[in-house]
Amino acid sequence: MTQELSTTYAPNEVENKWYKTWNDGKYFAPKKGKVDEGFCIIMPPPNVTGKLHAGHALDITTQDALIRFKRMKGYETLFLPGMDHAGIATQSKVEELVWNESKKKKHDFTREEFLEKIWAWKEEYGGFIAEQQRVMGASCDWDYSMFTMDAEPNEAVREAFVELYNQGLIYQSDYIVNWDPKLQSAISDAEVEHKEVQGAFYHIHYKVAGSDTLLEVATTRPETLLGDSAVAVNPKDERFAHLIGKKAIVPICNREVPIVGDEHVDIEKGTGCLKVTPGHDFNDFEIGQRHKLEMINILNKDGTLNELGLEWEGLTCKKARSKVVAKLEELGQFVKEEKHVHQVGHGDRSKAVIEPMISKQWFVDVQDMAKVAVDSVETEKTKFYPKGWENTYYSWMREPKNWCVSRQLWWGHRIPVFTCGSCNHQWADKALKPDTCPKCSAKDLEQDPDVLDTWFSSGLWPMTTLGWPNKERMQERGFDRFFPTSVLVTGFDIIFFWVARMMMMGTKFTNKIPFHKVYIHAIVRDKQGRKMSKSLGNGIDPIEMVDTYGADAFRFALAAGSGYNRNINLDPERIGGYRNFINKIWNAFRFISPVLELGSSELPENLDDQEKWILAELNDTAKIMNDSIEEFRYDDSCSAIYSFVYDSFCSWFIELSKNIVNGEDEAKKIQRATVLKYCFREIVALLHPMTPFITEELWTHLKEETEPLLIQHDYPEFKESLAFTDEQKNMNKFIEVVSSVRFLRQSVNIKPKDEVVVALFTDEEETANYFNANKSGISELARAKEVTVESKSSQRPSKAIMKASVHTEIFLPLEGVIDLSDQIKRLEKDLAKVQKEYDKVSKKLGNEKFMANAKPDVVIEVKEKATDFEGQLKSINERLEAFKA
RNA sequence: GGGACAUUAGCUCAGCUGGGAGAGCGCUACCCUUACAAGGUAGAUGUCGGCAGUUCGAUCCUGUCAUGUCCCACCA
């Protein structure tokens, strides 16, 4: 068989083959296992316009590893995929496309015509990303796949909206909202990013009507004075309090406005005198409401000034600003300009400067829902991993703002609110197209033109995908089995947008939390820690990584970098490193494959020392894997299996097995083959969640005919019967001795092929017995023609080099000339090192307070160390003396 | 303005309730040894950000300063 397997593993073909086998064989479908419990992860649906990026790859890897792990543990697992319609992104994309094709704009079509174009685009180009998810090995059940604009989600949206509407939790209001002039739509608070911008304070004189008094007002937005409807001062401010109740005259437009007293005005800030523009400033809006001021809108939907902008009508705010300032200078009412850095809101999608503007929008009153959602996390019904992210969640949810859910777009779930043309009755309806007005039965109905914020439907997603609100569908898709879902895996950037909304909607409509655990994974960055971006050109294309290194290596690299950290700085070289690891596994298999047939499937009774050791190491690894995956510490899982495979299994156990496997003792050979096979079966099983492809491939050679594919096989667990701690201790000494011999050989340039004599001196009886029993192992791995084991009372070889461990002195007797000065230097270095350690512990033992206060077992430990170091020092000193004599 | 998190080997990071500083990658030297050169063997490297405190003992706890990243907040 060895001849058939090449020395390097070629992943691509294997990967395609297995994905097809699993998928065609319905291995991803939920199936009852030995644990009668569901385990469900709803995949965060990627944008339909999207292309797989490194963040998605991490998403898939962490979720799929969990799903595969739980599937093997015997849970009924469901990894449920989906796709998001991504309102703004998709609409913009198609608008651009249509413009390039026909130089036509959205409004050159009817709403229906344009929506048809978007759907057509979605059918043809959308969903490319799902293909890429398959390449990564995502074991999701594609039969469950849902698109957020499908009929089912639409039904859920209508159900939820109407419920909230009828409970009075959705209301329409003329309110100041974040207006995105580029999208020409309102957006929610969460969608506004505040960015630092270099601006200025402009100081302007307002005249007080009927007097010569001038009020100096400071503003960053002088152009908005055209919409001023008051000047406000703090009533406690002695400078201005007497003016309250008088009128001020807004420059340029000469509007006479009241001077009001309001606590909000900060006496220290600016000039202490505030111009109030309720139509275009959130604070001023509130002041306006308190004092019943006029709300003046001076902007068009595209962010340019309207007719109230006078001679500057049609200009953007930015352009109008300097012109207004120039005019003020001309009028002699401009005082000065001071540079000022401040935070300005930008749309997180459009990047446009957000204009606060009053408009009629739909809002969800989230106050009560947010309280429940906060409580669910406080009482740990839903737990965050890592726990620290709770704070981010709380910071938003403890002081929530009502959620503006209407968007002036076309692509999205249409708001199910209807108005009767004849009696003006307004109501929300679960029916797609109600026929008649419930009040007057008229047929002349009009639906609200706006669509809902994408996050409204996303908030319902865990319920929607499991069939809610349709009873039959819920039955079919296993709502009772899978809801609440087990884990939500996502990035921290959408804790507000998504996690918070799902928590609110979930608890509102089902009285249950939508998921038990939330794992917030890191953000993938480039190797220098920079965000991956198109402009920097530092993005890592997952598909390219898979082509170059294989999906398993890429998955392992991502998993190995994932724990409770915030960033993964991904360097393709590291993926290459793990590709080498995958190849190592492949070659380890090539070693054992010729003897696989010899091995039986039951572990033998009379395990030898080495076999007990490797099984105990394997057992420990299984324990770490089980515990760490459960807690999303993939970094720990990966490093445990990595070092087991690399160090314990390949470097020591395989090396120690070579002579047995190639030897004459048939019984021993069969026994060793059995243990090798057992270990390898466990290795591929342990690795399967991270590296599903190569493990499934190798499994075909390891499994019994009657056994299922690895994807369904039992996950290894810790077994009390395989805990051999004594054998582990002894083997560690063995490893130390062999490494020391290798080191000594190199220190005098003994060629790898040349054989040496090894003389060991130890006073530990058990250790001596172990070395005697495993002499052949030492000879093979250290290239010794002779190994002797004696007590420390025995005569040491006269001409030899030596290294002292805590338990054993290792001597290499040498013929010919030894460079004594070299050896002395080396031993003195060892001596200094050990002496330093010894001084540390003996100082402790001499410290009365330590002896009195430290825990007893710590004292014992330190005493033992002192004894060990003493022995080691003695060994080294004796040898030094011998050399110097 | 408020808050969170971080600072450990050249790089990326791990270090559980305080008790001899770790991993991977990279680096150096030697080796084509019959699974593997995508390999083997061995090795070097740290005032655990600074200062002060608590303690018998601090990478770990407290305070403080510095640096960095991120989040929130009404653009006077």
C-alpha cells in the first residue's frame, strides 16, 4: 500500500470527493444519535451579494467544528444555512448594474419592475457564497437553507410586525431621525458611525430685539441658522438670565425667535449661548419640544438646502457653510472662527455625512423588550463566551433608544400597514394584500411605501428558520427540538445589530431566549494586525488558501488561532505550517499502513510500557479536546492534538515502533500494530472537527467494514482504564535521557551514523528498572551499541563526557581526544543554571516566614526541588573536578 | 466626555484559585537515518510596559503613569 501513496498529500481531489459523498448521502441532515438531544446552530446568513472572505471562513470553521464534534458525540445536529437579502447593498448593486447597462435610474422604472430586476440578479449571481462555504467543508443541511426575502420570512415579519403594532409597540411619528442623504432614507442609531472630523466653531452675533445687546453664539454649523427657532441660555447663567423671555433676531433671514432658558445649555461650553435648530439637531429637537418651538426643515432629501436656504437653495450644507459665513462677515455679524475637532455621524454603509432631520418614520418601542433581554443575560440563560462581551451588549441594551425601522428603499420587507382611501382608517394586516378596509369595507387601500430595516427580519431569524410562525412548518423543521438554538457564533461588530435584536424579538415572541450560548470570535486581520480591506489589498482570499494549502490546513490554522482573543492576525505562512502538519499525518499513516492488516480492533491485555505511555498521552489529549471544544477554546484543542501527533506519536512512538514492526517477533509485531492502529483511529477521530477531509479519507483505511463514516463515528473520550501515570513519568525520564545523549553526541561532533556507548547512573530503583527494560529503545533512538545502568555508587568511566539530569547521570565514554576545555565550559554553564535554581529554593527554605506561612504542599514541593538540585549539583561538580584533575 | 480591553521571546499569542516563564512560526548548527526535506536532531532568545503598594513570595492582586486598540456619547 505504501507504494500507492505519494509522500505528499494532495488535498483538493479528496476534499471534493468527500463533500459530495457527505452531502449526497444526507450526512448533514439531523439524525437522532445516542444522545437524545438536539444541537443546532443557525448560521449568520451572509449577504447575497457577498463573496467569501476570511471572516466568513472563520465563521464556518468555528461553527462547523462544533457541529461535527456534537454530531460525533451523538447529538441530533442541525447546522442551518441561509442568505441575507442585504437591503441597501443589494439594491445599490443592481442600481449600479442597471445604470451601466442602460443609463437608467431606479425611478425610470416602476417599483415592481425594479424589484423584478433585483430578483433576476439574485437568481443569477446571488448565492455564489454558498458554493464557497461548501469548499470550506461546512456540514450544513442545505435542504433547510432560507433566504431572508423568501415567503416564509415574509410571513414571520408580518406576524411579528402586526403583533407589535397591535400591542402599541410600533408607532409612527414625526421625529428627528438620522437621515442618510446618499441613500435618501432614514437609518437607525446603530447604523451611524461617529468619526472625528476637523471642523470649527463659528462665533456669530445675534441681535436682541429692541435693544443694542448682542448675543454671541458659537456653532459648528452656521448654515443651519436658517432653521433656528430660538436662542437658549442656561437660566442659572448670570450673564444671560435676564434676557430670557425676550426675542433674538436670527441673522440673514431676520427671523424673530424667543430666547429661552434651558438647563441643557452648558455655561462653560462655547459662549454659553446656544442657537436652537430643532429640525436638524437631536438636542435642539428636545429643547424644541420642551419649549414648543417651531420645527423648521431647511433640507431636501438629498441633503441640499431647500427654499428656506434662500440664495443658497440647492447647495449642500458643506458648500453653503462658507457662503453663509461670508454673508455674515458682510453683515458685520461674524465674530471669529476657532478650529475645533468634533465627532460627526456617518452612515456605516454609505459613508455619507448623516443629517439629523425630522421625518415621519415607524418606530419600535424596545424599552420593555430590552429589559427582558438584559435580564436573560444577567441570569445567564444566555451566556457570552468570552464573558467580557456581555458589557458591550449591556452598554447598548441598558439604555436603548427606540428603533427606527422604516427605510425609504424598495428592496426589503414592505411595511404591512394599510390606509383606507375612503375612511382614512390605518391598520396593520397579516395578509399580504387585504381586500377590504376592516372598518368601512372599502376596497380602495394603500400600503405604506417603505420597507423594514434588514435587522427587523434578521432579529426573527432563529425562529423563522425553524418554521415560526407556521405550526406545520415548525413541526416539519423541528422547532421544539432545536429552539432555543444551542450556540450563536458571530463577530463582536454585530452584537448590537443582530444579537441584541434577536434576544429582544426571541424573548418577545416565544418567551424563550433564542440561543443558550453566544460565542464571539475574533476579527481576522493581516499578519501586521491591520484590518483586511480592498484598498490595502491585504485581504486573504479563502478560496485561494484552500487551493494552495487545502481546506483542512486553512481550517486548522483558523481554529488554532481562535480562543477568547479579539484578533487573529493571519499570515499565509502559518497556514503553510499547518499544511505541513496535515502532511505529517499523511506520512505517519504511510508508516502504519503496511501493518494495519496485522492489527486487531481490540486493545491487547498485556500492554508494554511504551504502549501504556502512548495510550495515556492519547487519553489526556482526548480529555483536553473534549473540554476545550465545549468552551470554544479551539486554540487549546489544536495545540493539544498538534503536540500529541507531532511529538508523542510521530517523534517517539513511531520511532520506538520501527524495530518491532520490522522485527521477527510476530506476537510483538501484531500487538504493536494493534496499538498503532488504535491510536491512529483515535487521532483521526479527534481531529475530524477541525480537519474533516483528510481524516475521513484516512478513516476508510482504518474503519471496520461495518463501521460508519468518520463523520458519524463516536468522538473519543477520556477513559479511566487508560490512565497510566507511572508509565508517563518513566517515559519522560526516558525521553530526557535520549535527548541528553543526542545532545552530548552533537557537542563532540559524533556523526549520526556512529554508534556510542551509553553509561547511565541513577539511584532511583524504578527508573533503573525502566531503563533496563527499555535498553533497546535507548539504543535505537540514541544510536548506542551498548547501554549500561548502574547506581551512583559505581565507578564512573574515566574518559567520558557527561550531562546530569535531576534523576540520572548520563555518560558517554569516549576513546581518543576530548576537548576538555569545551566540556568544562559547557558543564560550568549547566552548573551556573542549576546553582541559580538551587539558590532560589534554598533561600525560601531558609526564610522562616515562608516556612510558617506557605501552604504545606508548597513547602514539600520546594524541599523536593532542593534535594533534586543538590544531587544534580553534586553530579556536575564531581565531573568538573575529574576534568580539571 | 464616558467606558472596555490590551501591553509576556524577532513575529503572533497562551499562561486556571499568587509558589521553578510556555507554544507555534521564524532563527542558528549539524544531518538526504528504510513514514515524511511540506523532513530529522539539537540549540539560542525574555529587567512578563514603567513606578509604587499588599504579601514569606507578584507575569498574576491593588493603585498610578505611559502606550496602543476598540466601543459608546447630542455635530453648541
